[in-house]
Amino acid sequence: MLALKELIENIKSCEVCWNFSDTSPCAICANPKRDQTTVCVVTDAPDVNVIEKTGFYNGVYHILRNVYDPSDEQSLERIKLSELLARLKKRTIKEVILALNPDIAGETTMLLLEKEIKTASPEVRLTRLARGLPLGADLRYADEITLASAFKNRTQKQ
Ligand SMILES: [Zn+2]
């Protein structure tokens, strides 16, 4: 198990979005045809593949790598939150779409992100995927049509 953990940690990452990639920035972050002003925040790298398969989203991503667990102080250090806030500080990003799984861990993490983003970058438009996704569903198992409509009908958090 330790060997596997080391292997995963040694995989190269894109230092912009934290997706696994041989290059940094990765192909998505470096693509001039992608909308670099819209960032979709997901939990894990496989979520990016799911969203990419819909072909519906043309922005860029931010992969948190973990969820926030209030009972575990160190979990705050394991999510790529300060990296996200640093990206927003450059003021080129106009919208952040929170696309974490609508389960308790995802909700807790999204609440934390909303609070931190509103404090650090109040000018950024903050949205969530629409509730087309069933409560407790895993983004990975959502069908492409449901996911595409969740993007389209995303709601702004006041
Ligand atoms: Zn990237």
C-alpha cells in the first residue's frame, strides 16, 4: 500500500490545475482554445475525464485532490485550496464552478470553498452544478446528459 501511495505521489502534476500530467502546464491549461476565465473545481482527477467526455465544458479545471473533513485538521493541508486562491488572486478568472459530489464530504468542502473564495476574491462569480445530480450521487457515475444539463443549469451562490 505504501509503494502504491509513493507511486501516486510521484506522478507528475500540472502545477496550475493539479491534474496528473507529464507536462506542467497540462494540455488543458496550455490550450488557448479553452476558456481560461472559467474554472471548474473537482475532487479528483477522474472527475475531469467524466466532464471532458460530455464535450460540453470548455473552461479549465482545478483538482482539489481531497475533500475537507472538519474533524481532521490536516485535511485542510491536503486539499489544493491555497493554490486555488492564488490562481484567483491573478484576477483573470471570472467564474468558479463548484462540481464536487453532492454528498456530505462534498457539501462540507464546497461550503468551505465558498467562504474562502468570497473572502479572498469577492468579485468572482461562484456557481454550483444544478441539482440534476441526485443527492449522494458520485459525479463519476452521472450520465453525460445529466452532467451536461447540470452544467447548463448551474446556479449562482449569493
Ligand atoms: Zn493543468
